[in-house]
Amino acid sequence: MQIKLTTLSENTTGMPGLLAEWGLSILVEADNYKVLLDTGLGISAAYNAAIMGVDLSAVDRIALSHGHRDHTGGLQHVLNVMRKEIEVIAHPDIWAAKYSRTFSNKEQYAGIPFVREALENWGASFRLSQEPVWITDNIVTTGEIAMHTEYEKIDRELLVKEGGELRPDPLKDDLALVIKTRTGLIVVLGCGHRGMINTLHHARKITGVEQIHMVVGGTHLLHASREQMGLTIAELKKLGVQKIGVSHCTGLQAAAILFQEFGDKFFFNNTGNVITI
């Protein structure tokens, strides 16, 4: 089975002519099936797909890692290019009223910037599930990820509005995409809000596969403490992860530490990057 991961949108790019934009969008091809994980913040995923010769109309399904706008804001642009009805897999909480204080002392709306009915008019058919969804025999969404580690916490600056009041968002909608291969699992993270290590253990549990070949995507280590980095690195080594490709919300400091620890197993996964296995 050939596997191809194409990053259509990320914070940075090393390729001339492509747009970099805060957020993430990765096209996963496996089992002769194409799944788009997230759609970036705005126009970048659709624009870069055209520049790279990626036919979005050939995508079979979309999966949303969670309901933040930097992963869903490009959905309208992507649907307009696809021009067809397509199933969108996500957790029910993607429609929660999400806010953030991350970039400001003032709460700012951070959720999906569209109403559901508008997206459905553009072709989206939402399949909302708390449980894993098997897309093919070898591709599955994680569904809701249990939090077991003591050192992986939800960012307190991420909020949800309920009954007119803001409270910390548990981000139960945070999910990842998992691919079973002969050499182990490939785990594609959106943001990893519920913890990269929690996600990897959850992926092993739902697939019954112990070995993790590669983890790629947003690791949410941007504000990780030295203690969290140490424990994360120790667990990645214990799990025997062979490749670590970081994107989006990892942060340069965390990325530098991971490179120092993992050497040629580490890589930056930015806009335009194509991985073929």
C-alpha cells in the first residue's frame, strides 16, 4: 500500500509561490482513498492545491480535527473547488461557541466561521461522532481522545461559551487521523490539544497496533514546560517512533529540542511538503 501525505496549508512554506497561513491542512492518500484533514484558516489550502496540481474534487472525505477556525476557516473555499456533496467527519463539539485569549487579553471568537446550513448548501454532509470512524480498512479517525498523562493539559486560554458564560474548553472534539501500515501506525495530528502522547496511546488502543512508525502535524508543544518536553521525549523514545514531522502549533523552541533529541528522525512538515511511503 502506497501512502502519500501532502501538506496544503501550514504556518510556513519553503516553496516559492505557495501561501503560508496560521493553521493546518493535510491531504492523506492511502487504500486508493483520499481524506483531507482540516482546511486551514482561509484561502491557502485551496490556492496551494491548485498551484501544486492537487485535484480537490477527487477527495473522498473531509475530516476536521476540531472546531477552531484555523483548521476549519478554509472549508468554504475547499467546498467551492470540489463542487460536489462530500461527507465531513468530526466530533459533535465542533459546533460549540469557541473563544480564545491566546493572542490577546480580550476573548476573541475562535470557532468555525460559518453556520452549518451554509456549509451544507455548499455540499458538506456532516457525520458527527464521538467514536472512531473507520473510513477504510486502514484509515480511522480517533474519535474522542482520553486524557491519561499528568503533564499534557488543555490550554487555559482556550474557552467555550455556554449559557452566556465563558469557561475552559475541554476540547473533546480534538481528534487525529490514523493509518495502519506494515511498519506501524502513521498518526496525523491536527493540533494535538488533548496531548500528542495521549493521542498516540489512543491510536494504539483503537487499532490494536502497538508500533508507531510516524507522527506528523500539530503537536501543541508551543508553550510546553521543560518538564513536559522531557516526559514527551522519553515517551516518544519508549514508543519507538521512527519519524516525527512537526507543524503549526509546535513552536520553534520545542522543534529545536525534538531535533536535538531525534536527529534525522525529525523533520519540519510545512506547506508544500509531500511524504510518500
